[in-house]
Amino acid sequence: MKKIFSIIALATAVSLFCSCGKDDDDDNIDLGDYQKWRDQNDAWVQELQSKRNPDGTPYYTTVIPAWNPSIYVLMHWFNDRAETADNLVPLYTSVVDVRYVGLTCEGDTFDSSIATNLYGKPGIQRFACNQTIQGWSVAMEQMHVGDTCEVIVPYEAGYGTQASSVLKPYSSLQFNLRLEDIYKYEASQY
């Protein structure tokens, strides 16, 4: 009986040792393979940062959060901000209802709320601001209920070096957002 347990233990150890040398494709992403993509995304963000309105003012506002000065987003409001200035602004812990479309730097849609139907509200998705990518959290803290914005999220404030089935590592993103409502002004701490 001891011999059987020893053989099983040895076989398990050998299989674990052998599997350590083989990584799944998803876990063994060579980030060097994405250098061209990273460069393309960096160039896209830099190009947008330099975009100007006809009067010469910057098209985008660069927003750097106090809670993480190593990241930023670019924001452009489509609405007259004076009309929404008295509306609530979400807190970092708020739960918000938004309409959005997410695009890659090539203009491909990778995510959208269009097909959702939350509590009879077509096209709206509900998120806790602090449970999304950092770029969304930064943008939400700048928006008033009723604002519609284009938000450029450099990869450092997005999904970083992570890959998914629809996004490559180093993907900088564009979101067209409309803050519809604040479902919970401050989320419960429990």
C-alpha cells in the first residue's frame, strides 16, 4: 500500500514538474510580439493629445487623478457643461448607469451597452466606478449626470499588458460615454 502511495506521489510530482515547463498560450504572452501594436497605440494617443479646435485650444482635456498621478485620460465633452454643472458628480465608490461604446485605436467596437436592457432601461449598463478600469474611474469623477463625453484611455489606465479574447496587450481605448444617472451615490462598505 505504501508503494502505491509513493508511486502516485512520484507520478504527481513528475506531472507537476513537467507542466511547469509548458505554459498555456494565454499565460505565456511574449510582450515583445506586441511592440508594434504598443507603438501604434502610443502614437494614436499622442496624436489625439495634440488635436486642436478651430480656435487653437486643445480638443481634449488631460485629466490626471490625484489618487494616481502616474495615469491620465483625455476627455472631450459633447454637451454644454454649463447645462449640467448643477447635476451630481459620482464619487469613486458610486454606482452609475451609463450608455457607452468602447473602441480600439483602429475604430473597432469591442464592447457596448447598446444591447443591454437594465430594469427596462434599454442601452444602459450599471457599474461601480471603482470596479472598472482606472480610466473609467477617472472619467466618471469628472462627469456630471447628463454629460456625454469621448474618453481616450491610454493602456496604462486601461487593461495594461493584459490580453483578452477581444483586446491585445497595450490597447489604448476610446469610450463614448453618457452618464445617465447615479444609482447609488456612495456604495456600501459591506
